[in-house]
Amino acid sequence: HTHTTTMSFLLFVYIIGVGVYPGWSQQTDEGGTYPQSRCVEGGVSGGPRSERVTRLRELFGYRSTSRHHYVDAYVIPGWDEHQSEVVSACDQRLNYISGFSQSGGLAVVTKDQQVLWTSDQYLHQAEIELSCEWGISKGSRLDTSAVVDWLAELMPVDSKVGADPRLIDAATWMMWEDKLRSVGVDLIPLKRNLIDEIWLDRPSCSRLPLYSLETEYTGQTWETKTDLLKKKLMKHNFDGIVVTAVDEVAWLLNLRGYDFKTNPLFKGYVLLDQNSISLYVAQDKVTSEVKRHLNTDKCYMESHCVRIYEYKDLFQSIKEQRKKWKRVLVPSKQVFTGGCNFAVYEAVGSDRAVIHPSPIMRMKSRKNPIQREGMHRVQVRDAVAMCEVMAELMEGLEVDENWNEWKVATRLRLKRNLQAEYMIQSRETEVAFGPNSALFSYRPTNMTFSKIDNTSILLIGTGGHYRDGTTDITRTYHLGKPSKEMKEVYTRVLMGLIDVSRSVFPAGMTDSQLDIVAREPLLKAGKDYFHDSGHGVGAYSVLREDPLAIRKGQKNSHELSPGHFITIGPGYYEPYNFGIRLENILEVVQNQTEESLLNFRTVTLFPFDMNMIQAKLMTSDQILWINNYNAKVRQLIGPELKLQGKINAFHWMMSHTGHVNERSLRSTSNPSSPEGLLLSVLLLLLLFSY
């Protein structure tokens, strides 16, 4: 009876969100937005943004578009033509007009209002970065209904809302079009982007060359991949596919590039049918080596060859080839990728285009044996770089050296650069000290940073792209004496990570069903966090890879299969005080004792803060896990540190991977002990039964 009552309570808490993040309790007005309560006049970016909004509004009355329409409002998404989560500097239109530095947002400017929609985790950041003239509302790229509802309620009959059809996915565009038409408002596709019209100092897009990735890293040739893709298309009666996601283009052809700061990818499209493969990319990026790799000059004699065309020629090629197609797959929106944009969909034609999940998404998400080995190898080299920086930081603080957030981020980049096969960082490094740690995705700059000392918490979220794999890790440390509250929260966050890492589950289990397991230790204390609990991880590709996401309330869940790599990253944030997050990468593997079961293998290897652990809150199994984890870190990272001559870093690692004494456990009446583990299993079984 006790177990049943506890389970019912936790499910109730989980569903209605009791104890959720308290930082955003403002009531919205009738339009669904709220005025900023703590905005900075002019925002952190200063006054130029207001002038830019004024210049944008001046274009509303001009007959400047090819269809000669006036507009009464204009939509500015944070993403690019490929609906990418990470965008290059030349495509950061949302940042240019608003000052909001995340791509995960969308703005609307009318003749007298300007509003930004973004997800929960970025609302605090938006308040800091946007000037007081901006309204802010909750929304996400997966569900933009709040935006169109606001427009439908606000705009008068016969109004015209303008947008760039290249920057909005096809399904969203058509949903908006229908909704606005029902209230007498037109959605107008503008061929010229209005932000580009006023962005006079827009940075140039990258022109650095593409390069091929050898099969010693990819595990498969591009010829094998394209043959398999053609078979999948034929099986589902598709004549061809327009590959629009940059990670899918790069994966399919074993190519990489330099168009993005934290992704080794490039802007390009692939048009593929049973008889031909065409790549659309800026021609000055194509080298002779890339042409040899793709057999471009041998199409007259090779069945496996890729023709290369100028990036902008995609639409003309579609127009020329669409006559021979009956059904063409155009990718649908996923968790981290927006799918095919409306301009491409319209070019293919509604009579031929079928919005459907790209088969490439699932092909690349399950890593082959070569990629799996690489993903484990890079964790060791990455841990060496991180151990070096943490050792330098700790030693420096002991002798009163001047350390700040920017210095730590810079040292991490420098140390990674010394490791074999390192290419670029996989995410913009978070180094957040004290109250900054409560800001999700806070990133210092060379102009804005805080000094680090031993008085508070330091949160570091970082990662690297190596040719043989990708890393993503978050750790939180207290460099002095943590409070009792900090230690309890840290332990509960760690318990959530451990419980997911230890999970054994049946084949067919989905990603979202793990979310409650990660949150459970915090929910028991009436606490929660506002972001996903984890995401899929690409291999030298995008960091946050579709389709996997450990997400509360996710509509479309995805089965976990051997070869999947996924992060687990629970956290807790107390606004204006401190934040704690811990994140590891896990690999889905076959259970060694039962064929019908799967479990996780921990990939990330780096010490936790043993000084922050309250062992009395943990079960004996959780303590056994942390002790085994520390032993594995010593076993695998220790020899590499010695081999590279990083003796100070070796001693730091050894001092932070000590043994937790089980005798510090509380009695078995502790609700986080055996009952807690049993509850996790029962919850998993209950959710799986649905």
C-alpha cells in the first residue's frame, strides 16, 4: 500500500508539475506574453537594436518584394534555411534584431509591438539580453501554435504577415497559413529577407573548403550509405528525397566543413533518386580532393558518383526534375531539426512532396562498431584536457592566482587543441560561477565574466569534436565549503544520473520514459528542473542529434536500440543563487545476461565532486555505482595522464576519485533507499505498459 501511494503521488507531481522551476511564475496578458520584470534598459547589447527595429518597420510600407505586398508584421526565426539548431554568424538574424544570443527563439515585429518566444530554459537569459521594449513569451520550435494564436488574435482583418519561406518549415508554414486565413489574415512569403535588407554589416558566410572523412572514422563508405538509402526509399514507394538537414548531408557523403562554430558541418542540400545524386553547395568550397572522393569527374563511367552544383541552383534543379517524380520525400520536423523549409516544399509541389521522417535520421543515430569505438576513445583524451585545467585551477586558487570564467573556458580550448584528432568545440563552453550557474547555458566572454574563488559553486558544461568522436560533459564543483542545501541538491541530481545509468530495460523502451527516473530524486524533495534530461549525440557531427531526447511530455517517443548514444543531464537551478547540473554520455548496449533486455554503458569518464555528496541520502547500489565509476576513471584516465606526462593532473584526478564509505548510509527507512529503487522500476514498468 505504501509503494502504491508513493507511486501515485510521484506520477501526480510529475504530470502537473508540482515543484517545477520557480523562476517563471509571471502571469501572461491576454496576448500570451508578459512584460519583462527585470529587463535592462537597452539590454546587454545596447541601443542599436531599437534603431534596427525602427528601420525594419520602415520597410513594412514599401513595395519591395517580388509579389508587391505590404506587410503589417514580420516573423524572424532564429534558425537558417536548413532549420539548424546551431547557425553560423551570417545567419544570426534573430540576434541582430533583438540581441537574443540563442538560436532557439522566434520573434515577431508588428507596427507597434515586438515579441520574442523562447523555451523555458532561456527565458531568464532573454530578460537579461533584451531591452525593455520587447515582450517575452514561452514557446518552442516544436510547437509554434502560441505564436500564430497571438498573431491571429492581434492582427486586424486583411492584415498581412510577412516571413521568409526558407526559414520556416513546411508543416509550420501551412498550419500558420490555415490559422491566419481563418481570421482574415494573409501569410506572405517574401523572397527577400527584410533583416538582410537592413543588416549592412552582416558578416560574410564561411568560404573554407569541405573535406572528406575517411572510413577509418565513419565505418562505412558514402557509396554503401547511398545504396542503402535508395533501397529504403524504394521500399516506401518514394522516387527521391531532398536531404535538407546539414548533419544528414554530411553523414551521407562522409564530408565535413567549417560553416559553424560548434558543428563540423556545412550548408548544403542533396537531391537523390534511383538514378542520380546531386550535391548543392557553394562551389568555392569544393576542392579537387572532394571531387575525387565523390567521383564527380567520373559520372560518365561510374554508377556511384555525385554531381556538384551551386548552392542556389537547387530550386532550378527541382523544377527541371520534378516532372519525372510522383512521390518525393521532404523531411519532417524532429526534436532538434526543423525539417524541410516551405520554399523547398513549394518547389517540389504539394502534389508530389510528402512530409515524412528522413530515413537518414535513424540510419545515422545508431552508430556502427567503428564509430562506437571512437566515441569511447575520445572520452579518454578529452578527460586529460579537463583534468589539466581543473588541476591548474585548484592549484592556482590555493596560491591566490587570479582566475575567472573566461580564463577557464580559454584554457579548456587550449588544452583540447593539444589532444590527437581534436577539431573544434562541440558546444560553446559554459563556465558559470556563483549566481551565473543558475543561468541555463550561460557563457562567459572576454568582456563579460566573473571572478572565480572558493566561496561558491562552479558549473562547467563543455565538449569537443574529434575526428573519431564527440564529447559532451557537465560537472559542478564547490571550490570551498558548500552549504547543506547545495550538498543535498547535488546528491539528488547525481542520484538521478546514477539511476538512469543503472537502468536495465526491455527492448522497445523509449527515450522519454527515462525522464521520470532522472527527476525522481529531486521530485521527492519538491524540486525539479525546466530542461530536457538528455539528448542523442552525434559522432563528429551535431552534438544534439535526432531523434532521441529524454524529454518530459514528449509527443513522439523513440525506441532505444544498441548503438545509440544519449546524454543524461539532470540539474537544479535556484535563481540568483546557484545552479547544479551533471551530465554524462551513455551508450545503449545489449544486456549480457538476458537477450530481451538492454542497459547503458557509461561513456563519459571524469570525476564528480566527492565533497558535495551526502552519502546518507543514497542507496547502497548508488554508492556501489559511484565507487565503480571512480575506479574506472582511475583505470582508464590514469595511464593516459601518465603517458602524456600530466603528473599534476594525475594527482588531481586521483584525489577526486576516492571511495565512498557505505557505513555513512542512513537506515533503510530512508525513502530514497531500496524503496526508491523499487519505485524507479515500477514507474518504468508502468510507463512502458502504456
